[in-house]
Amino acid sequence: MKIKWIMVICTLLCVGVLAKAQIIHIETERISLVYGVNDEKLQQVHFGNHLSSVDGVEHLSTKFDEIYPSFGNGSSNEVALIATHADGSMATDLIYQNHQQSIDDNIQTTTILLKDEKKAFFVELNFKAYQAEDVIEQWVVIHHKEKKAVRLEQFASSTIGFKAESYYLTHFYGSWAKEMQMTEEKLCNGIKLIETKRGVRSTEYENPSFVLALDQKASDANGEVAMGALAWSGNFRFSFQVDDKENCQLVAGINPYASAYWLSPKEEFVTPRMILTYSNTGKNQASINLHRWARKYNLQDGDEERPIVLNSWEGAYFKFDADKLKSMMDGAAEMGVEVFVLDDGWFGNKYPRNSDKSGLGDWQVNKKKLPKGIGDLIDYAEGKGLQFGIWVEPEMVNPKSELAEQHPEWIIQRLNDREEILERSQLLLDLSNPEVQDFVFGVVDNVLTENPRIVYVKWDANRHIQNFGSTYLDADKQSHLWIDYTKGLEKVLAKLNEKYPDIIFQACASGGGRVDYGALNYTHEFWASDDTDPFERLFIQWGTNHIYPAIATGAHITKSPNHQTNRATPLKFRCDMAMGGRLGLELSPDNLDEKDIDYVKRVLETYKANRSIIQFGDLFRLNSPYDKDGYAAISYITPEKDEAVVMAYCHEFHRRDERALIKLQGLDEDAVYHISELNGNRKVNQVNEIGKEISGALLMNRGLFINMKKPYESVVIKLEKVR
Ligand code: DGJ
């Protein structure tokens, strides 16, 4: 009996009553995130489908999750915040104070102020809800007016509760040359952590993004899914906790791993943005939401077409002189390339950068290799109708360099004379130090001032933080390094964007080590992977484009056999794979014979004629390379649904009478489309319907049969609305 009464009291306390006046409705056209104030605590009522009305919410009797739960207030779940106040107290009780909402054109802005019950310690929750794109961005600002500094030990960007019978989590893991591999698992009771602890180049191992499907495995075309990404290039952590009542709570933000942060009364701690979307028609729509949002609000110049580049790395590596580069430019110009990008190896004199062992940090043109300097190369490029781009890796240094000799204190190090761990024979510069920030800015600034006609900068980063320690940070603030490094990098990039608004920046970090919306806020694109084998790219680009748009995905045509995997593939397959992203080349044109040059020339013309569809269109994933049928297919469709490019790939052997059936999606079903082939190089069409006019309804419901039997055959089809 006694036990029963205790249970009733407990339920009453937990249920509480939501006051209608304190309902906060964060909404887009199709998504609602609803909070209520219950017993002075901010709680989540709903996240998912848009609610046209919240009338009667005060009668709901479910127990809701506290938003931004803090340590020491009774919860034994994961928390968003842990703060140790100057008197040693670790308890924080966040009480709702007030909120403001406004709407300006496409963006609804919400700010909710919470305050600790006892101390002048504040947490401000900020939201931007993008109406048409159905994306909600959240970040948190922590500040206080206590007498002494507060030590923050956990500082999430966002906490979201989900309610379903079961949860399926998709995340993207990898390693060098194998980034963005997709895996899905059913969440069991307990906590699943997705995180990185590498500080730099962190997305090579685990991407700060996820797809959470509710009640069933994620499908592209059906079901409820939430999709999210953290805009942060440093350590991150997503914890998904499923409790005994089948609630799932996500706490997402900077990884608090060894990152305690002192916050003085004058400072603000601003978390990175968590980007969230939701769809009740499968994950494809969620990807479209993120892509549309990213092009409009996150990428640099997301509404401008990207040029076709030829990057010199796989064509020349460190072995070049001016003549070699000029002959590469001749071929590039002949094929229709728009920007020639000079990769690693152009600098260093006392310690020439002729391999990855020396010279990194010494950003003076190598006089032996390029006696007439970069200007001479730019003149030559421009004479050929090409623009010019250049590679830098300004955050790093080889011990064998003049920079390391002059500024050993700028290097991130383990302190106390411990031996440093080298990776790719290099060390990291300490970007928490403003002097180093100035130096890193100066590296790029000097190159661009000396060569004002450069239009493209490839920014590389080839190691992560293993030696932990800063000669700049105070002894009690060493744990700031993870966060201050990334914030230092952001500062430098922001300053460069401001000074050079027309430069295209590519984020590269040994390939796909900086594929995140943090870096992408200051850059135009990323190099998706050093693995340029088109078969491997099927999977890498498939995973990448769940979260990040094609316009940002550097995808290059390379030599066969491939340098990383030694796999031989037909030129057409290599070209068709690069068509799926921001197409470019990564070879020396003299690797190709005359016939190949002619073919690539045609492909580049075709890409130029269709790039607005690929770079600005909506992506529809039609057939997954992970499916067992050995085919993959995607399409890009203009928002008006009047033009589409469909790309289909075969990656396994099929018997004679087998054909791929590709059912299209996203077309106008009442429209009729003319069908043509792009990049074709066969006498016989692989698709019978080429040259015909077929309705959107048929293309989507009956589909097209594509004749592809051998591994590495591919077909690109163009659809044009005729009526
Ligand atoms: C790693 C990059 O991913 C490559 O594309 C190339 O730029 C090399 N670094 C150069 O060292």
C-alpha cells in the first residue's frame, strides 16, 4: 500500500502541468519543435511533424524530457551541462526566465533564457528555424556574473528527445581513403556514443552527422527520420540514450573529452551550431532539406556554379618543374578545364619540399623548381584560358624546416621534453595562440597578395592532435587546447573570407578529414577523399551526399589503374562517377591518349551544360551501392522538375538476361520527358528508351531498364520536360 502511494506522488510530481502561456513553438513549414515550461523547467513536448495548432497542450499528461538537463539536479541520464562554480558546488538548476521569438522572411528566430536557481549563471538557447528548407539550427551561449571563473565540463549544443517503439541509427565512419562509410544499427537500451577525439582531420574517422529512423530501418522513400549534423571541425560527441521507457535522448555537441573550460565573468562560451531536420517521407527528403539549406545559408557562395579544376597531385606529386606544370596546363586547357590547381611541393628552399619529409612551413617559392615564380605559371595559365589555384597546409610544420627552427614554441607539443609523435613527418602549429593565428593567416594572405590572380585555394591538413600541450596556454588552461584550436582556425578562415570574398576555398584534410558544416561555413567545398577509385567513390560519395550537397563534393577523374587501389576501370565509369559531384580532374593529361582526351573533352562540355542541375538540383538516391543487386543510381532534378540527370552504375557481374530496373523519383508525374544519353561511348544504347518521350508517371512507377552487365559499366541519362 505504502509503495503505491509513493508511486502516485512521484507520478504527479513528474507529470506536472504545462502552462499554455509558456509554450514555445519553433516551427518551419513541415516541422515543429515544441517546448513547454513545467514547474519552471523547460521541457520538450514534441519534435517531428508540423503541428498546425498546440491548443490543449496544457492537458497533456505525459512526462516530458527536460531540455538542456544539467548536472546535479536529480537526473541520472546524460546531461547537456556540467559546471563547477567557484565555491566548488557542481549543482546547476536551470530555471526558465523568458523567451523571445521573431520571424524575418524565411527565418524564425527564438532565444530562451535559463538561469541557475541560485547563482547568476545563464544559459541562452538559440534557434533559427528555416521555413522553406525545414531545418532547425540550434546553439547555446553560456555566461555568468559570478565573482570568479566557472569551470565548464560539459556544454552541449542541443538535446532532443525522440519517442518511438524502436530507433535505427545510421552514422558515417571511416579512415583515410575510406571515409563516410555508412552503417545502420538498432539502438538498444543504454548509450550509443558517436564521437571523435582527434581534434583535427576528425571527420576521416567519424562524421559529425547522423540519421535516426523511428520505428523502422531508414529508407530513402518512406518513414520518419531525423537527420542532424554539428557544424564543428573539432572533437564532437553525440550520445543517444534509450531508456527503459523507450525514450531516446540525443545530447550533441563538442566532445567534453579532456576539454574542461574556464569561463570568466566577462566571457561567453558559444557552442557550435547543431543542424537538424526531419522528414516523414524517408531520408531522401531529409537530405534534400539539408542540401537546400546548406547551399543557401551555410556554404560560401552556395548559389554560384563551381568551375572544373585539374589538381596536379596525382598527375605530378612532388616531381615537377615549371615545364611539367605548363605541359599539364596545355592538356588541361585542351580538355576544357577551367582552373589549374598546383598542389603540394612548390615551396621550401633551405629544406625543399620535394617529399613530405621537409619544408612544410617555409612558404617561399622553391627557386630551383620554379625559378620564375608562381606569377610566371599564372601568366601561362591565363594565356591558355585557365585560372590558377594553389595548395597550402598552413597549420602544419615539418621538424625539418626553417619555421620549426625559428619558432619551436609555436608547435603543439607534449611539454616536459617528451618525444613528439610524428605523423606524415609533421607537427601541428598551435592555433590557440593569436601569434600563430596571425602567421597562418599571413601564409595565405602573402600568397594571395603576391599573386592577386589566384582564384582557388586548397587548404590541406595532414595530421591530427596526438601531442597534446601548448606553450601559449596557462598551466590550468591546457584543456582549452582542443576547443581553442578549432576556434582559432575558424577565426583565421573568417578573416580570409572577409579579405578575399572571391577566392574559392577547398577544405581538404588528407582527403575527407574536414567534411563538416563548421569548415563548410568558411569554404566552398571539400575534397571528399584521397581515394579516387570510382568503385570506392560509389560508397564514399553515397555516404557523403546523405548530409552534404554535390556542389561541395570534390570528385575527380583519375588515371587507371587507380593509384590507391590499383583497380582498373574504364574512363567512362571514372567520368560518370565524377559527374555526381563537383567534377574535376586529378591526373597529368599525358596519362591519356588522344581518344581519351577527346572523350574527356566531351564529358567536360556535357558537365558544363548540365552543372547547374547537378550543383543546384535536388538529389534523389534511387539504388544504393550497399544493396546486394550490384547496381547504384542517383539523380539530380531541378526544383522546377523540368530537367534531370540520372546516373546509374554497375559494380558487379550480372548474368546475360539481367537488367537494372531504375525507378525514378521526384519528377512531375503529369509531365512528359524527352530522354537522351550523356557521356555515351557505345554504338548500341544501353537504354532502349533513348530518344523517346515518356511521362513522369511511367518513369517513376514503371521505371527504366538499363542494360549493364559488367562491373564498371555506367550510364548517364538526361530528362527534359517537353510538355
Ligand atoms: C593530402 C591531400 O588529400 C592530397 O590531395 C594532396 O594534396 C596531398 N595531401 C599533398 O601532400
